[in-house]
Amino acid sequence: MNHKLKTILFKSLSLLPNKVDDYCYHKIQSFFDKSTLEDRLKSVESTYLRLSKVLSDLNIDLKDKVVFEFGSGWFPGMPYFFKYKFGAKRVLTFDINEHFKKETVLELNELFSKKYNSEVLSNPDNKYKLPDGVEYFPNYDIVKNDIPDVDVIFSRYVLSHMNENDVDELHKKMKATLKRGTYVIHFISPSDLRQHNDSSLSLQDFLQYNKQEWDKIHTKFDYHNRLRLPQFLEIFKKYDYEIVHLDYISLSKETKSYDLFKKVQLHEDYKKYSDEELTAGNIFVILKV
């Protein structure tokens, strides 16, 4: 869908009453997204494999640890990898919305069992039919509410969908409340999501707007801050996190994506950063409290 049509659609949805707008959004997502659960799980698997290699290199063992995931998404993909592949004792997954459905979880339980040679047993007393050791907490704002005592904090492509001030406040809060030695793991995708449905756009197209202009374009359904890699690192360093690992991918010259990026008339706020910093994507960082 053309990004302008998509913006009009989301703007229209945002005028509807609460819950009605979410219902319509879910229906539209289901209509346009033709990927299967197996397709989606494959995407999560790539995150698991990338994480697994780095944890092994760093000699970090998650066996019998308690993991706190924020940004649960549509199904418990990473919680299952944490429990059945990393051997975590408990995985607590939190989300500001409620997306899990019993039918999807039951399908996932069967799929994960077959695909990864794991015995995923549903807890019959669990509302979503999740297995023991995986707990779901929807409608929970982690910026405003407590964070339990855990060993690992994990997020997968969530930070870019948070308000910039909330990203700062969350890391301030975690630094003040988490026990020393706790790991904080983030996968971050700081690209313009409108490009995912419209290849004519640059991944950095939204860097041309000032804050007021950008706020008028996106909605709660496609909210995306525009923090660049140096800005994320500045927040982490501000609260004295140890950066245990960092890797990312920047655009290579003489590629179509780079050519599209160079056509973007950058707003003054972003001209101080290098091309590498502006186009850094698929960021993977491990912090230590």
C-alpha cells in the first residue's frame, strides 16, 4: 500500500472510539498480512540465532535465569526460545496492548514442538494456553509500573516505537531498580516503517521532517520515534550502563537504498550525524547494569 494511503487510513482509524479503533486495526492487519505463523516464527528464529551466537561468545548462560520481555507482540516467539532453547527458568512477557489469542498460542505450541524438537505443553488453566514458565502480562505500561526482580531484560524491535522521553525514563528506572549485573538486551530497528509497504521511500525518509511535521504524519498505529544510533548510545551512557556488545548494519554506498537515502533533504536536527550513524539499522546491543 502506498505510504500516503496508509497514513490516511490510520488517521481515519484514530478518529474512532477506543477499542473500536483497535478492533478495526487488527482486522486490517489480518487482511493485508498474508504471512503464516511459521513465517513469523522464522523471523523470530533469526533473532534467537543472532542472540545465541553472541551470548556464547560472551560466555553468558541464561539457564535457570528469569527473563523479563517487554513488547510481547502477537505471539510468544522469543519467550519460547528463552525457555526451551536457552533453558530459562521463567519468562515474564509484558505488553502495553493485549494481542495474544488462545487459538494462536495452541497453534504455536504444536508448531514449536515439531520444528524445534521440544515438548511444549499447554497449561489447561492458563487463559491463553501458555506452558508453565511463560507468563503474559498485557495492558501493562512498564514505564509507569514496577519492574520485578529479574536476571535479564529483553526487547525485540520495541524501543523505536516508544516516546523518546519514555526510552530515557525507562533506562533511568531500570538503572535505579535492577540489581547490579542484570543484562539488558535490545534489538532495535530505527528505520521509517512506511518504507516496508512502499519501496519508493528511503528507510530514512522521516528524517526530513521537524518534530511538529512528523507528529502530524504518524499515529498510535504506526508510531515511531526517530532516535539515531548515537542518541540511543547517549541514553545508555547517561545512566552509566556498561555496553557489553554492540553491532549494527549501515547502508553501503552504491546501493539503491543508499541512493534513496542521499536524496532525503535532512532536517537540521540530523545534519550533525554521519551517514553511518544516520543509516545504522538492525541494531543489537547488550547492556549491563
